[in-house]
Amino acid sequence: MLRKSYAVQFKGTVERQSEAISLVERPGDVVLVERGVPRAFVMKCPDGCGDVLTVNLDSRAGPAWRFYQREDGLTLFPSVWRDTGCGAHFIVWDDTIHWTNDSWALRRDPSLEAAVEACLTDELVSFVDIAAALDEVPWSVLDACRSLVDGGRAIEGAEPNRASFRLARA
């Protein structure tokens, strides 16, 4: 078993999954399969188990993840949770692999926080809906929402409304 990875290593874009599989050698290696539109995100499991994972990006082929390729790196939404094999559960966000059983510090992006706060009202709204309205990466919006909560400017809903937010009122 190889060592667990905390970073994505983008190895390029190919047209066929068979080409991608030969390029992912180490945990966290990623290849994008694209034929006109992104079709699949192929990666060597970052847990180090050695499995090759194929994440569907094409909604025409069934349930699909959202893929973002921005200046800060590659992102997948939602998380990847293997219900077979090693059982890994992780988030790919801006070329970083965040393990769901680990905690991480808030990034604190004041300009995104301001944009998110402007979307909040007295009603709970999901961070996913805010991200869609702002054309932002959902993980970045969730981080901004949690930063607003940390600063006392927003409130997160309780179960079953966890990950939904509203303005804090004094």
C-alpha cells in the first residue's frame, strides 16, 4: 500500500478512459477524459490502496459530479465516497485532497464572504444554491458560509438543514 495523498497531480487530458488509466501511477494522480465536454475524472485512489477511480462528469451518462478547473486548481463536487474497496471518503478542492475525517482551517476570502453574505436573507438557503447563483465552487462557498458563522454574521441550520445558512440578526 502506498502512502496517502493530500494533493492532486494533474497528468493531462485524453480522449479515452483506457489512455487515462495508463497515466495515473501514484495516489492522487488525475487525468481528465474529454471529448468535446468533460466526460470522466480518472484518478489513482488517494488512499494509497492502488485502485483506479473513475468519476462520471457527464450527466447524460447518469448521476454526475460537477467539475471545476479554475486558477486555483481542479475541484470535484460533491465528495467522493467509496462504498467498496478501501472505503475512502474525500473532497477534491483546488488541487488539494481533504479527508473528511480530518479538520481544516477556514480559508477566509473576504471578497467571497461579502458576495455570499449579500445572498443571505432571513430564510435558510443551501450553500449549493448560493454557489450556483454566484457561479462559484460549492466548497469555496461552504467555507465562506462557515467563516461568516464563525464571525457571527450568519447562522447555520440544524439537522436536517445543516449546510444551509441565513443572516444572523442582532
